[in-house]
Amino acid sequence: MNNNGKPRIGVFICHCGTNIGGKVNVYEVADFASKLDNVAVAKEYRFMCSDPGQELIRQSIQEHNLNRVVVASCSPLMHEPTFRGVTSEGGLNPFYFQMTNIREHVSWVTKDPNKATKKAKALISAAVRRVALHDPLTKKEVPVRPEVLIVGGGIAGIHSALTYANSGKKVYLVEKEASIGGHMSTLDKTFPTLDCSACILTPKMSEVGKHPNIELLTWSEVEEISGYVGNFKARVRQKPRYVDVDACNGCGACWENCPTTITPIEKVIKKGETVIKTVEKEH
């Protein structure tokens, strides 16, 4: 197979029944494509994505010693994987394939058949020029970290964290406030059923706090994200609490020696003998 040297391009144009053929003069477009630089063969077929249409491409690759393939048909979203597979089955690197959309981009949006045919020619010409510059690509596998980072501990973040954690994944739930719950924790009832907000939220908050697969990072913010899909790294800044979270049981005894004192007149925040901040209350 001639994968190197001068490009030998095969152009295959689909009628797509009447979706394309009812507006675009496919035969004229095929004749035009056959005369483009580096095009060794240009063929049209009523349904290029069908089994006979795919076989036509495979046979043409072998018979005409093609090293590039262009298919002019419908949306790449629908059939690009199909035609890449056919290109590979024909003995070529699947990335020596280029698809151009002459259905959604041409026949379905152009009233004048002459203008539609002209535009189809322009798109195919562009695809031919582009595929001539393609380099062979290879797929590879890289290790993926299964952990999940969720930013925001509102009801959406809580529910997402529990869903992932219950599926066996490690979850890091980052919340910028001192407690999870978000706006829902400030509500009395939820619309439209008027159910008790706390009755829905509180059990989920408790479950997040004790779930073995969830690491809860409250009073924290994400500062930096790096890496790539499947292997991200996140830098999280956790603000100081001045409390040993693991040792605290909420008894309140530490208030006797707390550096923050509250009086009816003012709130003074002190660290040792230094006053950090004083806020006078309104009278």
C-alpha cells in the first residue's frame, strides 16, 4: 500500500437517497472531484454508508492504490467512525480519512440547486487539499486516575459525590464555606412539593461526612488545575481553622481559652496579645 510519497486520494460522494441527491447534482460533483490535484478516483453511490457503499471504498483503496480517502456525505457526528473503520479495513491508517458534510451544510440549507452544487464542489475541494496534508496518527492507552474532584458542596455537589462514592470511586468534595449544604440549607421548604428542605438535605450531609470514599475538604478553594483528561492534578488551599478537626467533638469547652472574645458591645479577634480585628456593633 502506498502510504508514503505523493498522495493518491479517493473521493466518494453519497446521494443519501434524496437528502443530498435531490438538491445537489452529485454526478457533476463527482466529475469535478475527479479532476482535482492528487485525486486518483472519484465515485458516487446512493448510500455510501451501506454495506455495498463501504465495500466500494475498500475495493477502490486496493484497486487504485489509494493512500487518502475523502467521503462527502452527511454529518461526521453520524458516520465519521464508520468511514474511518472502512479506511482502516482497506489497509490505511484511519486518520488518512477526511469527511465533509454536504447534507446539513449544503442540501438541507440551500434552496438553489446550482448554488448547492457549487458549494458542494468547494467543500470537497477543501477536503481534498486538507487530507493531502494528513499525518498518520496512532492511538495509545495511558493510565487513568479514577478519583473524582467535585467543587461545591451544595445539594448538587452532595448528590454527585454520593453517586460517585457509592459506585466505588474515591471522591474529593471541595467547599469554600465552613460547612456543606449551600443555599438549600437556608431554605424552609422546597418548590414545588413544599417538602421540608432540612429533611431532604440533612441525611445527605451526614452521609457525606461519614462515607468512606469521600474526603470532605471544607473551608477550602481550588487554586490550580493541571494535567490532562484522565490524569488531572488539583492544588487545593485549605484555610486555617485554629481547631484540631479530628479531635473536636463539639463540646464547647474550648471557648474558655479561645482567642476570640465576644461581648455585647464589640467583637474582638486576638492572637496572643495582638488585636487582629475589632468590629463595633451597631447600637
